[in-house]
Amino acid sequence: MGAMSKGFLWLLLILNVILIGFLLSMNNMAAMWMMAIIMLLDSVGSLVAVYRK
């Protein structure tokens, strides 16, 4: 996993903070979409890191 760029990891962190904000504001539908986007980006980033070796 060390091959992922710092910028990509910062993006995931920011998206997770936004997700927590959606959860705190009880905006469940937006939180569900944000979680799906974060999971998709994480899996694509992991695949890129694995195949880059």
C-alpha cells in the first residue's frame, strides 16, 4: 500500500471528515453516497498500487 500517493490519501481523509459531518447532521442519504464513493476510491487505489509493483 506504500505506492499510493500522499495526495490521494489526503483526499480520502478529507472525504472521511465530510462523511462524519454528514452523519452528525443526520443527512443519511448523502452519508451513504459518500461512503460508497470512499470505498470505490479506496479499492481502485489499492488495485493501482498492487498492479504498479
